[in-house]
Amino acid sequence: MNITLTGSLGNISKPLTETLVQKGHSVTVISSKAERQKDIEALGATAAIGPVQDVDFLTKTFKGSDVVYCMAPPDFSQTDIIAYHGQIGRNYADAIKVAGVTHAIYLSSFGAHRSSGVGIIAGAHNAEKALGALQNVSITFMRPTSFYYNFYNFVPMIRNAGFIAANYGADDMLQLVSPTDIAIAIAEEIAQPYEGRKIRYVCSDERSCNEIASVLGTAIGMPNLKWNLISNEQMQAGMQDAGLPEMPAAQLTEMYAGLHNGNMAEDYLQNRPGIMGNVKLEDFAKEFAAVYNK
């Protein structure tokens, strides 16, 4: 098959590219960075260099594709992250329609069943809505849970304060996922196309924040590491003090609050995947320790 992937050589797109090339598919990888071209070609794929904000570029690149995999590149420099994600979703929808693509996969998120109360994930909801309006296109909406690698954001806090603090934590249950497991799930969806619309949740492990703190703490030699629950106001103030503008800080605070109050996981809990991913918390803890000890 001719398959076009967005996401450059990120945490998901790189292993996905490797898997699809190994299976004999013709793979084109979109990247906004020209310096990525050699790395993409080294994997046996074709590089298409251009921004996902350019609908004409997307349309040209999508033409002739049997499947396209779409994701919104993270960009926390955006003033309004919700609007950014929604616009990227509309760009993909316009390009898919004009290019005549009939099978698409979109990297959404758990929490995307809601249009509000989930912070930046409302952008994924809006993107799903735009893509879902397409006619004669089969679409799988991938809804991964919380990424393990988000815990790297806590490394400076643990080093400096000796604890984790957020507006979710303590006994809150988190649903966790590895990019490797997401890539495997996407490859499965490409191999088994679905007619119409499909939502697929992807999760690797489920643990309480206290358990997570214990496992990560043990891995870095701090077995008594605590995860403290703080207020939304404290969370947002901390992000703004770190240099994040007010609106994205507020949107992220609401998303994290959704992990505490249940908004993010409510639909996931009713539609858990039958099979969890392979990468468990203890596996990730080894990677976390390697980063922490650098």
C-alpha cells in the first residue's frame, strides 16, 4: 500500500514508519523540517517536507495514498491550543477530501468525547468532528490515554523539591500509554481497514498516582517519593511562573483537572480496550531513571 504519515520521526511516527517499511509498504513521511529528510530516507521511506498548516501541500502529498495517518504536531507556543488543534483537523479534512483519500487514521486522545471540561483536548474533539463529517472516507479515531513520557516534566521538580505536585495525583487513577504501543495499534488499523467510523482506545497500564510515584521513586533511588495534590490555581500559577502564557496554561490546567475529576477517562472506562499494550509502568521506570540520572 501507499501510506502517508504525519508526525515526522516523532515518538509514534518513527516506530510506525519502521514497521510499515519492514512490511513492504511504500511510506511517505511528512515533516516540517528539511534536516529530517536524510533520517526519513535512511528508514526506507520518502520524505515530504512542508507544514501541516498548508492545505495545498497536504493535498498534493496525500494524492495516491491508500491510507493517511494524521496527527497535530504539539505546539505549546500557540496562544490558543484548542483552536490550533481544531484548525489542523480541518486542514486534514480538506486535504483528504480533495485528494480523494478513502481511509484515514487520526491520532486523537481520550477525553475527546467531550467538547468542554477537558482543556486542550477539546481541540481533538473539534478535529474529530471535522474529519467525521467527510463523506465516503473510513476513519479510525485513535484515542490514546496519558503518555508515560509526560512524567519527564516532573524531573526538575523531583530534583529540586523532592516530590511531585499537580492538580491531579494521590489516589487518582491514571491510564497510561507508551508511544510504542500506539504505533503497534495504528499499524493494526492500517492492516485491517474499517468501514465507516471507529474509535479505538489505546492503553498500556492503569495505576494510581501514589503507585506511580512509588515505582518511579524506587527507580531513581527515592522509594518514598510522594505525589501531592494541589489546587487548580496553584497548578496554573506554576505553569505561568515557568513562562507559559495565561491561555495555554489555563487550558492545560483544565485538562489536568479532568484527570482528577474524571472528565478525561469517563468514556474510556466504558470502552476499555480488550487487550492492553505491552509496555508497563515498571518498563517505563527504567527509561525515566535513565533521563533523571543524566
